[in-house]
Amino acid sequence: MDAYGTVLLGSPIWNVRAPMIMTTFTEALDFSGKTVIPFTTHAMSGLGTTERDYAASCGGATFGEGLAVRGEKARDADDEVGSWLRRIGLLRG
């Protein structure tokens, strides 16, 4: 983690939340000075409570704009994902 300033956390959304394993994972790491950017697949809830939950478990982090893609549209989300990556400064062009 020391080598990274930006950390993307990806997961599905289950019942409005990221799976509990994601909280277990994030609580075990030091996010001080890092930018955390969540991305998810979902059925109906968008990012759900992911941003709030990560804010509680990623102490010291700041948060960037997350992305939520409907699970059944994930295969066709290239343009949406590319646009998001450009908007948050992780992809040029």
C-alpha cells in the first residue's frame, strides 16, 4: 500500500452494501493520505452505502468520485467506465 496514492476498491453491492469481506479487508490496512475510489456493480442501489461504509473503515483516506454500473449492463459499460476514468484523472485521452 505504501507505493500507492490512489486505491480503487471494487465489489458488487449486496443488499445496498459492499460484501462484509470488503470491510474486513479495508479495516486491516492503513489508508492515511490515500485517495479511495469505489466502483461497484449493482442491481438497483447504485453505490448504496459503500462510500459511507468505506469512510468508516478507511481511516485517514479522502474519497474520489465512485462509479456504479448495473450488473446486467457491465459488459457494455466500456464507454461509461472510460469516461469515469478520464473524469477522475486515471486515464488520458
